[in-house]
Amino acid sequence: MQLSKKEILDLVAHEEQALHFASLLRAFGGRHIKNELKRLVDDLISTGELVRLRGNRYSLPNAEGSGSVHGTISVHRDGYGFVTPEGGGDDVFVPAKAVGGSLHGDKVSLRTEKSRMGRGKLEGRVVAVLVRANSRVVGRLEESRRGAILVPEDIRIGTFFAIPAKAKANAVDGQQVVIEVTSWPVGGRPPEGKVIEVLGWPDDPQVEVQTIIRRFDLPHRFEPATLAEAEAVPAQVGKDDLKGRVDLRKLPTVTIDGETAKDFDDAISLRPEGDNWRLWVSIADVSHYVKPGSQLDQEAYLRGTSVYFPDRCIPMLPERLSNGICSLNPRVDRLTMTAEMLFNKAGQMVESRCYPSVINSDARLTYTLVKQVIVDGDEKALGDQRPLAPMLLQMKELALVLMAMRRTRGSIDFDLPEPEIIIGLTGQTEAIIKSERNLAHQLIEEFMLAANEAVARLVTEQQLPFIYRIHEQPDPARLADFRDFILPFGFSLELQGDKVAPSALQQLIAEAEGKPEERMVNYGLLRCMKQARYAAINLGHFGLASSCYTHFTSPIRRYPDLIVHRLLRLALAHAEGNPSKQQQRELDRIGATLTEAAEHTSKRERVAMEAERDIVELKKLQFMQGRIGQEFDGFIAGVAGFGCFIELTEVFVEGLVHVSTLADDLYRFEEKDHALVGRRGKVLRIGDPVRVRVVAVNPQARRIEFVLVSHAPARHDAPKPRPTTEDYPRLPIRGKRPKLIGRR
């Protein structure tokens, strides 16, 4: 009788304790089936159906005492990793020697035990790879005497791939290529692959972008059927499109965006009413053109979001829609969904309503121009915008009131600087500067936040299915550690059990403003925060101190906003008490898929953010390669046992001063104080101003290395302001950069 895997699993399942291999051997007939039994057991372990424990014992996954965990492994560049359990709970640390044949992103099965470091933490060893994250890998082809290998672009993969001679295609030494994995690592043998696409030379800006696109598997070409469907959409608003819409075409309306923006999805208008303000926020009605289940809809869902690189945009929708009929271009009719809100002088929303509408924008304004009007009082700008200037100044007044109201309720605004990559005509990086955020940006942010809340409350009050933008309470353990860390710097943080009020964090940010520790406090708090995400259940938005929040204002570039528009239209039909059977079926259909859609779009957002961050880091490294040997002023932005992270003042770049280069003394790392302390009493602490010299740039490791030239005490004046976007001309790019609210 031939032994089966089912028999092995049944036997293990009926035993109260883990079975030794010898016990399995005796149960199934003795030594003559040893090889067959070992093969079957190894197969069951590789698929995660069995778990091998200490002492050559076996049990089912998740059985009592088995210490088994299934989850996704995230591998650090230094080789160790963390596994996020499928069922929730704390991440499990995996030492480098216990990662086994798993690679970054793989779904794995772990055998866990209490960590030797204590504190109740778990430590794991990978016993099986359940699902491989990537069948394709992008990287650089390298030739050697032993043959060709692929060095992955993602350093976290942690291994090279052997490329047989017959599998190189037309690739040559040093080129960026994409391979398909043909075998995975086994018993110390490296994985293998075959070249399926040659991208080109790594210093070509176009190849850089294509490398990032392949690495993050970003859909970047629309299917022919999608483009054909987009071409069939009318280029102008027709008379039939106006049925059932509120006509706002005579209302003074403007869009305010960056200089290089091509797609305008939000327009605003304001009118004072006594001591109150009536605000209209009109958003492009993408749902009118992109129907559920259509080819356009399916591809938009697949992408989830537009992706923004320094010199281009990978849009969620074809240009025919995103830059055409859906874009709120000036002096043409456009279909919109409008949130109309009335605010009192304290900034409280006293009434609101939403409806389908049609607008005709009076002007396409830029943040720079609006700043000249409402902040600088520039006479030329005021003269050029004479018909609109009074409304813009009233908008400023309301925006300041709304900002004060949000601060009072505890909304957190880190206002952390963002890098701006200036690309020259050749595609090379000319400068890395601080992206400006002025009152004009904040004005739009405040109005969009208000519209998002108004829509979320309207649908929620009707108790209909909905997709929310949620932000959960910060991690309690990290908060406690952070509270202890800031105490020696003279700051305090009041915790309420294992929770904190948003207002307490905002107060701390205000106390640190303008001080040497400001950046340290902001980044430290940010690390305590959980990531905002989409959900079908309303858990509130901690960072905005909002009990009910969604994303409604960017349906051209975010799929969740498109879902919200569809649900809003259905909610309006329900409010009128006469939803059609078709509308009810549509509501039921969307409601049944909301949880899945929320998870999918949250993942797509994270992928887009990683891709955007990765190309910015690459541009920084390339920019600094031409500056080896030069000296720069900066400050200590972080401290670890292996050295100090230095952020440069004039150039928006961060690098490492390794502890081995600190030749003036022997330093020890004081974890609680986040400082390196020398035997002679010298202290390197976060916030200290320094001068450093660039000594090395390693694009593959994504690392810039400095040596310390000089260092000042902890108390110092704030760093000099960096150049901003106003100091540099920029090439036009497709699309527009995401606003701050896009990540909230």
C-alpha cells in the first residue's frame, strides 16, 4: 500500500503532542519506507501543511506548542527580517541566519519561540516558503569568469540570481534587465533566472524610470480596449448631460494648482453671507464617464492610483479623460459633484448639502499667483486678478479660521519638508530643494478636508455602505518609548493609559517649533503613527481628529474617490426616497465588494508611495555622486549604534557618518538619549549642527557616506532655510504632484 500525505496529516492531527520522525516511521511500517516518508514529510513542510519543531518533531501549523506563524516577510538590507502574521498581532523578528531560502515579500511559515532579548517578544525561523512574492526580478547583469549573474535592484532580496549562458538573451555586462525566475534557492544553491527584457544602461534617465516601473510592477500602458473606450467619450459636455444637475456656471469659480499641473479635479467658490461663509467645492464627476464594470473602470481599479515621478505621471485614467473632459479646465462647461457648505465665524460647518452640478471655471490659478494676492499683496497680481481678488482674500480669511478650528480640536499638522527634484533638459538632476508649502496650498487643503468630511457625514447618516479614510491610534509601545526619549530634551507627552489625544501631540509639535529638536520631535512622532488606509468600517481619523472622514476630492487620480462619488449619487437617491431597482442593485453590489476594494486600494497606494520614494532616493544619490569631496553644512537627524544620520541644510539629502570614521574618540551608543557619547565627554546628539564631507555614494545600497569635519553643541540656531521651488525654473510634467491631503 502506497503511503499518502493525507495519512501523515491525519496521524499528526490525532496526536496531542508533536511526533518524532521515528514515531512516524514506526506507525507506517518501519525502515523500508524511510525515504518515501522523508520525501512526503519534506513536501508537507514546504507547503506549510506540517511544521518541523526542535528535536526532529512534527506538528500541524498553529497547533498548541507548535509556535507556527504564517505571514509576509519583510527583509532588511542587512539580512534580518520581520514577519507580519496573517491573523494580526506583533511582527516576529527573524535573524539573518533564520531567513533560509525566503526572499523579501514572500509568504512564509515560521517556527517561533521567545526571543533571547526578552520583553515577551517572539523570534522566528522560516520553515517553509508558501507563496513567492515575485516571479520576475529587475536588476543589473554582471559577467564574471564563473558566468553571468543578476544583482537585484531591490537590495532587500539579499541574493544574486545565476543566469545560464543560454538564458542571457541579448543582454551584455552592466545593463539593466528583467529576468523570470526559473528555480528558487535550495540548500545553499542560488536561484536562477532567464532574461526576458533588456531595459538598457542604468545611467539613462529613461531606463531608471523603466527599472522602477518593473521593480514595483506598475501598470504603465493602457490596454487597447481601454484607450478605445476613452476615445469614445465625448470631448464636450452635451445638453443631455445637464439633466438633474444644479447649474453653477454663473458662480465665480476657480481652480488652484501647481504651475505644471495638467489635470484639475477640484474647483472652489466662496460667498460671504453676513458673518458666515458659503463655500462650494466642485469635484470632477468622473463617475459620469467611467461606468462600473467598464474597461476603463477595471483598469482604473487595477492601478488604484496615479503614480508621480519627478519628470512624469503614470495616470490612473487615460489622458483623454484625465486631461480632457474630466479636467476642470477654464472657460468650458464641466460636469461636477458639489459639496456646498456654510461655515460660521468660528469655522464650524452649520449646514451642508451635496448634488450633481455643472460649472464653468473662470480661471486656472496657481499656488504662486494666489500667494502673491493673499500673502504678498503684490500690486501687479492684484491688478491682473481684479475680478477674483476679493473672493481670494475672503477665501484666505475662511482658511485661517478653519485652520484655527482644526488645531483647537486637535488635528495634527507635521508640515514636514518634502524634497523637490529639479530635472534639467537632459533628464539629469540639477537640484534637490525644499518643496514650498504656503498659505495658498493650505487654503486648498482646508477646503478639501471640509468637503471630505461633509460627504462622509452625509452618507454615514443614512447608514449606507461606505468607504472611509481611517487613521488609527498610534502604537502604544512606541508612544511610551518616545515619551521617555523626549523627556531629557525638556518635552513631555501626556498619555491616557495606552492612548493619546491628538491635541496632546499637536501641543508637543507647537512647543518644539523653532527649536533645534523640532525635526527630531516631528520625525519621532511620525514613526509612532500608523499608516492611514481605506476601510469599509468607520474607525475615525486620528491625525485629523475627525470622527468621520473619506476621500472625495480626487477621483481623477484615486480610485477610492471614484467609489465615493458613486456611493454619494446613490445616497442622494435614497435621501429623496425614490431609488430605482437598478440603483439598489448597484448599492448592494458596491457594498458587497467594499472591504476588498478598501484593502486593494490601500495596497496600491503603498506601492505607489514606495515607488515614488525610491526614484527620489535614486535621484538624490545620482546628484551627490558628482559632489564627492565637497563639504556641506547639516545637522544630526538620527543616531544609531553604527553612526549618525546627517541631513544637509542646503541640499535636501541625508547620509551616514559611520562610527568607524569618528577617529577623535571611542563612542558608545546611548539608546535612551539617542546619542553617541565619547570617552572624553563629547556627545553627538540629534539636532546638533555639523559640517561634513562627502566621501562615497553607493546607489546599489541606497547610501551616501560622509565624514565629520566639525560639530557644534546641541543648542544652536535653527538651520538656514533651503532654496525653494520659487528659486528654480522647472520643466513641465504630465499630471500634477499629489497634495498633502492625498496621503491623509
